[in-house]
Amino acid sequence: MNGALVHIFKLAIQYTPLNEEITPALVTLVNRCLLEGYFPECFKEGKVIPVPKKGSRKNVKNYRPITMTSVIGKIVECAANIQLTQATDKHLPSTLFGFRKNMGTSDALVKLTDEIKRNRASGKFVAALTCDASSAFDLLDRQLVIKMLIRLGSGHTAIKFFESFLAGASQYVSINECTSDTWSLDVGSGQGHVLSAPLYNIGTLSQYYWTSLSVLFGYADDGTDLITASTIAECNEKIKLVMNERKRWYDLAGMALNIEKTSLIGFGFCPNPITINNTIITPVTSFK
């Protein structure tokens, strides 16, 4: 396209009342999807583009896969997400910080730090056990999401919509001019979708109530169990119990615990090392 044609094209877009033309159709589409509990198949396909992070581009581990999805589909998802958030946000624990309005990493860090200081001031020994999930959005059991939506009070049509959204998702990889075969997924909350993050929060909600031996501070797929006790021996025992319970939750949820990123730190004492799947987790003096 030469310069003159580009200029004419831009002028056409600028002076064409596209908003008036598109809006009624979008409103009809969104309302039909929500009222009928249906998310169209054509919006479920994701285009995965590997983006280099750092290091050699010859190493596939140095790439981050970014999934692109339908823009029109995102509009439908945004409308659903507004209603989903309004209905469920009040039920989410105060220590869940990821993907929530006016809550960020700094809020999580401040609240975690304050809780550590408060317990230390009262003479308690404190330990923080940090766990990380590998490919969390890709592995989460979808039935956990649906069951939790039901527990939160979602109606029949809403459940039908989210089941439709989760079912039949597909992806393909695109690199330069080459594309892979398309594959389908039967697990995970999805990549590249507006609803992926809030549904992940809801699907993993049970982990915050899984054990009474700790308080879980979570952001996305990262979680830190704060463990307190009156004695060092009691705190060490609680750490082992919490780690076992956390691993059990990961297994039942279909998630993969990233042992390499699991860390343990003590405040007021140095915890005993713990063992996970024959791997020894040695306490650290700081973690990121």
C-alpha cells in the first residue's frame, strides 16, 4: 500500500461512524452470550507467540509464550468479568491480592511484613514457606472452578456460560511465517483471556482454607504460608505439616509444585530443613 492510499485509508477510518455501526451488533452479541450461557467456539482459539526474555535465543527455555485471543471475544469476557467480580469479590479472602482491583504486589508485601512484625512483637517465632506452581493456569482442574462458582452462589445460566468458556479451548504456535498444528486442552483456566485470571482466583480459593496451621498470602500462582508458634520446636513441626498439606492440595488440584522455587525462611530462628519428593529445602536468609 503506497503513501497516498495509506492516507486515504486513515481518513476513511477517522470519518466513518464505526462506533454507531458496531455498537448495536456488539451489544446484541454480548447479551445473547450472557443470557444463553454460551461462549462461541471461534473466540476460544489462542495464537501463541514465543517472546524472548533473556539469554540465548537458541534455548527454548529463554522464551515466554504469549497467547493472543479474539478481540471481540475479549469484549464478551469483559462484560462477564464485570458481573463476576461484582458477585464474587466480597467472598475472596483479604490475603488474596492477585488480579483484584486496587490490590497489588506492594499491598501483599506490606500486609505480609506487618503480620510478621506483629507476631514477632508478641514473642512468637515466625516462618514463611513460599510455594510456586509450574504452568499454573494451564494445569488447574476446571471442575474446581465450576464447583467453587456453585459454592459462591452462581446460577444455572452463569455456570453454563463458564463451562462453555472453559470447554474446547485450543491453541497453536506461530513463529515468523510458520504455524504449528492446533491442539485442544481439557485442563487449565486458559491463557490470554480476560477471564483466565479471575477464574484462576476462584478455582484456587480452597487453598486459603485448606489448613488452619498457617495463613496463606497469595498473588497469582505464588503463595506464602505464614506459620507462627510459641516455641521453635512447635514452629518446625508446623512447617512440616503445612508443607505436607500444601503439597496434598497441589496434587488434588492437578497442579505441579515447583520445588526449585520453594523456599523457607525463619524470623527469630533458623528453621530445620524440610524434604519434598527427596529434595531437601534448606532455609534461606532472604528470598525474592
